[in-house]
Amino acid sequence: MGKTIYLIDVTNRDGVQTAKLGLAKLEKTMINFYLNGLGVFQSECGFPTTRHESNYLNANMELAEQGVLKPIILSGWLRAVVADVELAFRLTRVRDLNLSISTSEQMTEGKFQGRKTREDVLQEMVDALRRARELGAGIVGVNAEDASRTDMPFLVRFGRAAKENGADRLRYCDTLGCDNPFSIYERVKQLAAETGMPIELHCHNDLGMAVACSLAGAKGAVDGGVDAYINTCVNGIGERAGNADLLSVVLAVGKSSGFAEKYTLQPGLRLAGIWRLAKYASYAFGVPIPINQPGVGDNAFAHASGIHADGVLKDERNYELYHFEELGRGEPEIIETGRQICVGEYSGIKGFRNVFEKMEIEFQSDDEAREILELVRYANVLKQKPLVADELRFIAQHPRQVKQLLTVTP
């Protein structure tokens, strides 16, 4: 078929919109860092029109230019409104964009309350898209919010208008998670065939089918003759019941019966880093990983039944679909039970240097050490929880960008 399925992770956009949760800017940056290490194609990493995101986004763009966040593409989400496009270009250096607007009759009537017709929706999308192109945008995706409840004739019109005016992709948003694998396959296949546009699948988990719908939608796009892009979130974090889990999607594409033989997942994925990312996201969000979470849950490779234990000890393929080492699991974890020297917002230079020496990080001078200590203090002030070793290393390696993303000016 010659078409490919790519991953666009939206943890730093949809994930952080989850009620009662959130991430500090350093934590969002670390998520991008881990995603890049995995080889994920793109991170929708924030909101270019939200002023408290500006320094974070610009710092991340600097890290991309320096090759630290490469080859991952860092993109921003905004409304399909001309003024928002112009503001995004003024505030940030993000140039790969997703422009979003509601397309269903339900949202046109129930959300816009008569202020916009569906023709207005179509025109606003086109105007915003044209303005983004005039200003020099890179990759531009157009989001059909509530696509799963949008009638197909209008959705096809919307997609064709997007393509004719320079959009690179069309995002099919199952905003309420109401699709099923059968309906989304048929709709996306038709949309792909009639528009010729690569399709993004953005599925929510309100009915527990986000991963299944993402897989079926991607199949529909490829069967319709275009590339597919699946939106994911780490550990399935997301609004309401969550989004499609990153690891589950990768495993489903690569391990489900017969799928990998027919459909190609983007090259360059290095899944051995997913264990670190899942644990970090759990810590940063403050949400424990469910014991039965695919691949990274405590019970994902645990066996109690005598028949299962006997079988897996003879040959793990008897009761394990994939090996834990593929996911970066299996290394022992050391838990300190004696004296601990920690760094925080009130740390002094001696304790700070002791912690970094244990990580084999050396400073050229006391001035350099004090500069990093100051950043570590501020990072702790903003996070209000201890920094993990990877965060401390990141701060020491990229102090200028860290200072920028820690700076918020109301």
C-alpha cells in the first residue's frame, strides 16, 4: 500500500487540559525530551496564543535548533481564527500549527449559540489557514472538532477546502469518544478517498475504545490511500476518560494479529525508553500507573497461576505477547534506605554539590555550581515536588533554556 502510520503525541496539549491535573513547564519540556528519545514523529507541545506558554515554547524551539529536541517536530494548537494565528506568530517561534474549529451541527448550534453558521465555520477555517500560510507557517493541520458527529457531506467539503487552501493534514476528532472501530473505519476511509488528504486520528476514551478506534481509523486512512497520524497521550492521560495511550497504540499496531504485516508504523521508534517515560509522566502528573496498564503496569509481566508460571518459565511466548526488555524494563531499581541528601528550594551549595557528584556531574567553578543551584531552587518552587535525576541533569546541561522556561511574566 505504501502508506505509513505516524505518531503525534498530544500529552503537552490535550493531556495538560485534564481537569485537576497539570505539568510545570520543566515537566512539559522533559516530556518532549523523552518523546524525542523514543523517536515519536511530532509533539503537539502547547498553546502559542497563551502568554504563560511563550517562554516555554521559545525555549523548546531553541533546544530544537540546537539539536537537543531533534528530529521530533514541535507544534502548537490554536483556534482557527485569524487573530489567533497572528498572535501565535508574535508571541512564539512555533511555526508548525494545528488550527481547530467545531464542525458538527450539534456544536454549531449548541456551542456557538447561533453566532456562526456552518458556512461561517468553513470560511473562518479558510481565512485562518490562508493567514498562516502568508506568515510562513510550516506544517499546518486543520482540526475538525467533533468530526465523529459531523455529517459526511460537510466533513468532505471541509477537508477539500482545507486541502485547496494549503493544509497538510486533516484531523478527525472523535471529541466525545462516541465512534466505534467499525464506524470510524468507514468514515475515515471515505474521507481519505474523497479528499486525498493525510488523516489524523484524535480519539477519546469515553467508551473505552480510544486505542481500538485509533487503530481502525488509521487502517481506514491507509486503505483510503493516504498516510495516517495517530494522536496519543502518555499513559492515556487526557480530558474526561482520557486519550489513546501511546504505548498501547504502538503495541496494537506492531503486535496485534496480522496488522503489522499489512500496515507500516513510522520508522525509527525506540520503544526501550517507554518505561522511563511512563514512570516520569506518572510522577509528574501525580497519577499512578494502573496495575493492569499494558506494558508498564505492575502486573503486565506478573504470573501467579501455577499453569501460567510453569508455561512462561519454559518459554515466555506461552503467556507473554512481547518481552519486557523491549520496553526498557528489567533493570533493578535502587531505593535508598539510609541517609539521603536532597535538593530543593532551600538547598545549600554543599548538599547540592554532593547530589550532583553522585550523578557524576562536575562543575568548572563555584560560580557555575551556584548558577545551577539557583535554577534548581526555582524549579522546585514551581514544581512543588522533588526533582528527579533526569531533571537535574537537564538543568545542568541546558541552563539558559531552563532559565527561560522557568520565567513567567504576568
